[in-house]
Amino acid sequence: MGRKADLPTLIDLIYQAAVDSTAWCAATTRIADALQASALSMHIEIVGGARPRFVVAPRSDPDWLRIYLERWASSNLIRDRALAMMPVGITYQLENLMPRASFERTAYYNEFLAPQGINHGLLMNLAHDTEAASGIGFYRGRARGEFGREEERLLRAIGPHLRRAVALNLRLENIEMQRESTAEMLNRCADGAFLLDAQARVLFANRAAEALLREGATLRVKNGRLSASTSPTTAALRNLIAGGDGVAAGGALALPRADGTSMAARVLPLKAETAWLSRSPAAIMFVKDPRASGLPSIDQIKELFDLTPAQAATAREILNGDGIQAAAGRLGISPATARTHLLEVFQKTGTNRQAELVRVILQRTIATLQRIS
């Protein structure tokens, strides 16, 4: 098969690797065959990283790859000169970087390339910006001689596809890093956390939220949408999530349970785009379970807001979301006394309503957990 006939196949392999980085070995090997190269290497590096993020060298002895990573990855003469001298997408050979005689006197050539029988190279920078750098190189021994114009034309032809594939690799990796870091942060939170779209569809649920859904007593997914235990509560919940123009209205809500207690839910609007989700979330909802250890203690609330023990106890009970009467009953005080404490809590927390107080306590507690984590 001629090189021109190989081009569609090579491009197809490149785009397979764009969405699955494990496919680069097969793709680069086929390109090396078309270029009549005996060795190849491809790297993707994050700027400032101690080691390459990604290295492919399927025709290299694993021992030489280990030596490269340990000894030469931080001082690769070819890579460093190429990034300084050669624009992205331009083919070049080793002689374009420095005179052959000078190159063959370098430690990199004598200690690393020459022992592998590498004397000539055809290369291209695939990415170079403030965040990442990438390059690909194909190599031959002295007997095969330099790469010719036909090989250069082939690499130039597939170069734009290689660049797009690497850009997609970096984009997908960035999305995956966002997903992992956000998921880890939310999973460390003892409260249930849901990311929801405007139709109350669950886009993400942390471990605590998944446990609530499995339990099914307070929250469940019905017809693809998040639902509460009663129709009126479901309607109220979805109203907080839906809002207008795809932005959640936000607010606090008590989620009743069969045992007569309630969970406190707080819906917060989200306006920023979230690349790692298939749809943009309209809201994040935190759910506090008074029976779980994740509920801030009286001492924690007291310390966070400089409250007296009685004020902190009242604030903690308000988190249940079932009102001042129920809070007073659980505390064993009169509703009038509970209201007095609540007014004092409002003053110290800069709030005016119970829903606003719940929001402030939840946000401050979560921020504290994130700093600790």
C-alpha cells in the first residue's frame, strides 16, 4: 500500500487516539511504518511538571524508556531546542536544531540516542502554550540516512490531525481532572450534595446523596427527576430548582420523613458552566440529616458565629427545617424563649429569616470542611 493510500487509515487511527490515549501506540506505530522509521517517541507535558504527563515509545526497549524518564526527561536537548526554535506544526530534522558535528558531541546523543542506533530524526511540535507542550519524533539509524521530502510531506499532511488529537487529549484530561477534584471535594462532605439541572434531573450525587437515594424514604428519583416523599414537597423542591431562564430560584426546604422528623435541604443557584458534566447544572442542593454525624454540633456553631450555648442550640435545631415551634419542643423551652434566642442568632449571623440562617450555617460549615480537607 502506498503512502497516499495510507493517509485515510492513519488519520482514522489518529482520531481514535484523540478520544482514547491508549490507542496512540497503534497509531504512531503505523505512522512510523509509513515513514520507514525504526523508532519513535511522542510526549505530552504539563508546563511546570516534574515528569512528562504522557510518553509513547512503542518501539523502544522498556529499559531505555525508564532511563529517559529518570535521566533525560528534565533535560531533553532536542525537545528544549525545538520548543525554543520551531513553531508548532512545522516539520524539522535534527540538523535544523544544531550542526550535526555539534549534536554528535552532546551527552544526550552519545549516552542516550547513539546506543539505541538513533542518528536521524523527523519531528514536529504538536502543542506549546502556557499550560502544555507536546511533540512527536520518528527516528532512523545511520544506514537508512536522513528522512526525505516524501516523508516530510506525509508528516505535514497528518500534522494538523495530530495537533487536533493532542488538543482533544488535553481537553478531555482537563475535564477528567475537574470531575475527579470536584467529586472528591463533594464526597468529603458528610452532607448529601446533588448537582441538578433545571428539570431536577440528577447530574451528580456524592456518596452521602447516593445513600439517601438508596434509602428512598426522603428523596428518590421518579421518572428521571428528583422527588420528595410527598407531592407538595416535591412541587416546592422543584420550584426552588427550576427558577427562571434555567437559573435556580434557590432557598431552604424541610424534607419530612416518616418518623415525623425532617431533613434540611438548601438549594443554591449555579451560574458557572461545568465542563465535566453532559448538561450544565442549574443548582447544587445540600441536604442535612440531623441523625448523621455531618450535622454541625452545638459547639461548632457556637465557635463559628460566637454564640452562647443557648443560641447555638437554637440555631442547630433550626437546621432541621421544621420551624421554631418544633425546635422549642425538642429543646424543652417555650416558643417565646426560642424566638428570643433566634432573634439574637439573626443579629449575630447577619440574617433575617430562618431559611437564610440555614444557608449561612451550611455554607460556613462546608467552607470550613474544605479548608480542613
